[in-house]
Amino acid sequence: MGLLPAHKMGAMTQQPFSRPGAIDLGALKRPAQPPTGAPATGSPLGGPSGQRGAAAPAAGGGSAYSVEVGRDNFQTTLEASMTAPVLLAFYSPTRMPESATLAQDLRTLSDEFEGRFLVGVVDIDAAPEIAQAMQIPSIPLVVAVIDGRPQPLLQDIVPLGELRTMLTQVAQQLTASGLTGRHQPRRVEAPEGEEEAVDPRYAAAQEALGDGDIDKAVAEYQKLVDANPADSEAAAGLAMAKVLQRTRGADLTAARAAAAANPDDVDAQTLCADLDLLGGHVEDAFNRLVGLVARTAGDERNQAREHLIGLFGAVGNDDPRVLQGRRALASALF
């Protein structure tokens, strides 16, 4: 699938980058050697001995949708392209400082597209084996990887505004082709001694929770889930905010007494389960509702089941207690 018109791609080398098939990862197992290739636009990877550009800072800077790619996470970054496209930006802060700026611009823009792309920046000086595995002829080079298959996207230095326009065009073409997946945000690590950066997408909801405005937090998380139902972190935040909303003003002693007196009352049992969850008694909350599902039928059973699934989401679907709870729920249903 062509992502951009040919005139946007930049001139390629006499031995053009052409990797429509799977990437050869064998180079990662061989001794690291700079890749060879004829020069193209920008600076070649293998320049004459002793000729290096002025040093430039690496393409760092936190972003919820970008990663520094090295030997250890190269394979997993490629696998992420099965969910949504990955843009690999190859740069050299020493040989061509402008390429590091391009990589950083991509990281900056990645947050604006909210998961439509994951940007992986590759310092070919630090990881020449990756450039070799990808058969990179020159820098700068941005490669789009879709479903594990790479193709060149950009081989020029372009201003930030033009880069934003190009990525918008790419996103539109992806949508038109039926590729609507999104990446989950990566955690942004703060420098040592500083507070961890908050993903800007969740800032409004988390601020509302910090202010005690639970209704606003629910509304903010709901906006994120409506915009991207696959955002598991937003879904978990929404589920937990709803637990806080449902239990607001509840009296724990009275709730437990009501649940004990009315073992088949869905409202009494679900409120007590919510309070159990907030009190850290996760298994008790799950077991309470699994038992309710087993004892009830019809609409009451469905209400109890849906409430339990909501609590699974609040805890997190990868939590072993949730996995055990799902198995128990399946047994109760069938």
C-alpha cells in the first residue's frame, strides 16, 4: 500500500531501500557492523573515515507514543505493528545532527495522533546492527512498518509543520484502507529526581480525581473510551471511577448488614462488592458476585454478571485475580 506520493519520498540510492517482506533479524545475532550503501539525500551511514558532523543530542524527550529502539526491544517494537503502524526513524546525532531533530519532531507529533502511530527512534551509532538488519542505505530515513512489513516513508529533512501535514495524510489513507487500530500509550519515564510525567490524555481525568470531582473524572474517562474503545487504560480508569461514584457516601457497616440480610438482592450485593474492592478485598468482591450469578437468573443474573465484568476491568484484565475470577464466572454461568 502506498502511503505517500512519490514526490514526498525523497530520492533513493542506486540500491534503493526495498523491504516489502519480513525483516531479516539475523543481523542482530552477528557482530555489529555499520551497513554499507551508496549515499543518498542526507548523510550516508558509512561516510569517509574521520569525517563526522558536529555532535548533537540524541532524539530523547518523553512521549506517550514513542520509544527508543535498541537491540533488546527491536523485535517487540516490530510486533507492535500488528496492532497499528510503527514509524521507525533512523538517525545519527554525530554524523547528521538534523536527523536527530527529525526523529525528535516525530516523537513530538506522535502524541497529537493519539496512538495512530508508534514512533520508534533508532540511533544507528548506538545500534548499527538494527540498521544492518533493516538494510538502511542512508539517513535520515523514516520507515513505516505495517503488519510486520516495512516500506520507506520519508528520506528528507522537513519542517515540523510539513511533517505534521504528511502524517495527517498518512492517517487519512490508513483510515480509508480500513486500518483503524491504535497503540496503547507508553508510560513516560521522568528523569531521576523528577516526578513521573502524566500522559496528557489522562491528565484531565486524573486531575478531577485529585480534586475529588468524581463525576467529572467519569465524564473525562468516558470521552476517551468513546474516542477509542480499545484504550484499555482509559477503560480501567472509567471502571474504577464508576466504583468511586457508586460508593460515594455509602456506609460500610450498613452496606454489609444489608448484604447479609438479603443474599439475593442484586443492589445490596453489588454495593458491598464495590466497597470490598475499594477496601482491597478483591477476591471477596469477585467471589460475592460469582455466588450471586450462580444463585440468580434472568435480568438479575445478567445485572450481577455485568457488574462483575466491570470490576474485572477496574482491577485490570491481566491481574491473576481477574483471570481466576473469570474462570469462576464461567463455571457459574455454564
